[in-house]
Amino acid sequence: RGFATKREALDYERNYKIRQENNLDMTFGEFWKLYTEDVKNYVKLNTWLTKEHIVDTKILPYFKNLKMNEITPGDVRKWQNEMVAFRNENGKSYSQTYKKTMHNILSAIFNHACRFYNLKSNPARQAGNMGREEKKEMLFWTTEEYKKFSEAVIDKPVSFYAFEMLYWTGMRLGELLALAMEDFDFEKNTVRINKSYQRLQGQDVITTPKTPKSNRTIKLPKFLAEEMQEYFAMLYDQTPTDRIFLVTKSFLHHEMERGCKLSGVKKIRIHDLRHSHISHLIDLGFSAVAIADRVGHESIDITYRYSHLFPSKQVAMAEEEPGMPMSTAEIKVPDTPPIQMASSMTKEVSVERPKVMGSSRAMPRVADKPGIAPKTMPS
């Protein structure tokens, strides 16, 4: 292989010998280069960029020149104390989740050294954890609340249809923004999820979904399939592989705030639309297994994260009067085929939804709206 400078060639030779000899008489900074070569190609780009940023800005400044085989748990504790004591110009500290992430990344590097380069022990593990996982509050919209919101953003069709997909399918934002026409099958009323969109280093990047379980086919309610056909009819110069929602994440966040303000519904995050969808399915009586298949989760995750929303047999049994048959107290939630799940979702509301197609008012040009790429909609 070629090298731009003599120094690069010497560094490569030295690192090669270290690999062969499993010799950790090297600095943390030098080992980080080895770790990068070993690991970078095996993780998603967005995951690696997050790790790289934390190492460059929070870990290397402290450990870079320390020898790998001389770093002690005490050194790690001193670094932890600095991270815990840090305050920015506004007096704000790192969040508990961020502190935990920093520690986990440092520990992973030492684990790699232990596993592949014969480091005797992991000083980060011996030092103990820093920070903790913070559970963000889950907020939900009822179908009535969502309808009020959707009516408030219907003046911008791209926003309306994007939020319809998010609320009625429970898909992730990155999955939505990666969708193309070829992912839809209107004979079967399904949409295929097999990719995710990220904006990384100023470039549009299509990656695999978050987890293997995220690869799935979602059955669409009939009304949603019809709405998406309406939306497709508005697009022009569109190939089957082109992304159909050429908007930025920040644009949709702005639209979320605008819709909440206009409709008066409580403000929630875009990801909370996914929680709202799951909550709606639980209200309809579907099992954790069926819901997990639809939203791309493991069923155990659905059970754990949403356990407070599932009906409790124990409560029903406790309230049952003595002598009554148990069958009236038991709450059975059967596994449900996707087609039944989709058909169970309807827009039963007191006021008819404003019609986008055929409306007397002119449809706005999406290209004229902020955050929209010019190739989206005719006037």
C-alpha cells in the first residue's frame, strides 16, 4: 500500500508490529488509530461519527498521551470527575445519558484492547460507571388530538401526508424520509420498510434500518393508501426510486410546532407520534407481538416500555365479584394478522376531514415552502 509521507509509513509499520506482538506499550492516541481501523467499517456511519466526536472532544484530550498499559482506574476516575464537574457558558452540565455514553465508549475501547491485544484488565470497568440512562417522558396524542393537528397543517400537503404516515403507521422519521414510490404496493395496500435516511456531513445518506427487526412490511389502512395515491398524483418528474418526502427533519419539527400552536393541542415530539400509534393499537386490543411486528420492535420491548398501557388481568381479577366465572375477568388479546390490524384503524371523527384533492382552494406549491427541495409538486 502507498503512503503520503514517510511518517505514515513508519506509523503503519509500528502498528503492524504491535498487532503481531500484542504489545500495548503505546499511547491511548496510538491505540485509538488501531481501534478505528478495526471497528469503523463494522458500524453504521452515523454511529461511528457520534463515537468519533466524543473520543476527539472528550476522551483524547485527557488520555491521548497516556500509555495504554499504564492507565489505571484512578486515571479514569479523575477523568470522570472532570466530566461531572463540567459546565458550559450557560452553567449547564452534561446530561446523565450523555455521561453514560461517554463512559461506555471509553470502556468499549479498553474492552477491545483486552479482547484482541492482551490488555490485562479494563480500568474503565474497574472505575465504575458514570451517569445513567434517563427515561424521557412518553407523550401521546389521541386520535381526536391528532385530527385537530392534521387539520392545522393541511395547507402544506407534504407536511400533511408525512404526518399521516407517521401517525397511522408508527414508522420512524428516518424510515419515512427514505420512502420511495417503489416501496408502496397499492394492490395489497402495503408499504415496505427496508432503509433509513440520514443527513451526515452535509450529504444525504441512505442506510439500513435501525435494527434487523426494523425490516418489515406494514399494512396500510384503506384511507391512508388512498391518501398516498393522492399525494403521488401531485408529484412530478418522479422515478420509482426517488425519495417522495424531500424535506428536512428540521422542517418537519418546525411544522410540528406550527401545527400544535394553530390547533391548540399539547406539544409533543415527532417521535411521540410513534408512541401515539402504539398506544392507539393497545387501545384497540392488539397483542404486544402483533404491535412489535408492525413497528419493528422486539415484543419484549413493547411489553416493557408500554406495560402501563396494557390491560391488567390482575386488576380485572381483583375487581371480579366472588363466584363469577373467571372468563369474564380474563382479558385476552389475540395475535392479529396485519390486514385485521390495518382495517381496525379508522378516522371516526365528528367532523369530516378537509379534502385535499378537489378542494376549491388552490394547492400551494411545495417548492415555495421552506425546507423543501424544488422537485416535489406542481402548482
